[in-house]
Amino acid sequence: MKLGRFLIRTLGPLIRVCMRVQVVGKENIPTTPGDPPLVLCSNHISNWDPVLLVVAQPRHIYFMAKSELFGNRLFAWLLGKQFGAFPVKRGTGDTGAIDTAKQLVSEGKLMGIFPEGTRSKDGKLLRAKSGASLIVAQTGAHVLPVAIVAKGQKVRPFKPTTLIVGKPLSPAELHVDDPAAPDLRFATRKIMGTIAAMMEEYQ
């Protein structure tokens, strides 16, 4: 991943300037060794979202990405080997992708997930899937909620985009602290409700 990290370091400042990225609540991102494992959950309004999330904060993020993106060998090498992304087959209950995500979280890496599963064309929150909640329930991770807000919910170069980082949500707050009976539906609603509240506050 040396090339990927090099590109993030060198191009990150330029991207932040060109995309006019502002981060609110960066202090809510745990960076101390020994902090609980973490899953970042964000709304998804543009193809720029993963890039903005990576360059706007200090930790590297490992993303699930739709399997279609890995059809090209060169692109698959760049996404997977250099940026740590891995494919997920949408709409199939891809247990392999879930297992990979759990492994990354258990290793202390920051896992990034868009619970909606796809990009919202009008910027409004879509109905979320329960994959993020399942990973949290099975790893004991906390959720770092992030809201991406732009004018008209359209991310464009030289137009302001704000990333609002909320305080981490614990498994207990999400009602998934009992491995025998996690309430995935409640957890998913809580995650998306938190993101929605942050979006409303800054729009």
C-alpha cells in the first residue's frame, strides 16, 4: 500500500483545497492506541465520498467497494493492493466481504461503510442495510457517524463540502452489546438517525 499512502499524502492537500473540504468534529476521531475498534458509517451522495473521507482525517480507511469496480485488473490492483479496498457483491448477503471487514476491524484498522449500500442520487438518505450493524455486533466495535453535506447535496470541485464527524456510538447505545440477541434493526436506525440529525443541523 506504499503507492496508495504516497498518493494520499501528496494529493490530499490539493484535493482538500480543490474540493473545499471542511471537517467539523475531527476531535471525535479516536487515534489513541488501545481505543475500541471502529467502524466509520457515512451517508453516500457522490463518487467523491470515499476520497474525501480518506484525505480529510488522519487515519487510513478500508472500504468495501462494489465488485463491478474490480473487473479491470489494473483498477483492481490500485483499489485493493494500494488502497486496501475489497469487493462486495451487492444484494447477495456477501458473507466473504463481511468476514473481511470483521478481520480488518479486529486488527484495529478503521473500516468504512456506506450503510445505504449505494449512492443517493438526490442526496436524501436511502433505506440502510444492516451489514454495518452486523459487523459491530460481532466485533464489539464502536460506530463513528459521519455526515457529508454539500449545497444541494451535490459534491463539486471548488464548491464547499462539509464532513461532520459525530461522537462514536458504543455497542450498548446501538443495542448490539449482547452477542446472543443483537438488535440490528435498532442499531441501523440509530446510526442513520444520527447521521440524519447532523445533516439537518448543517444544511
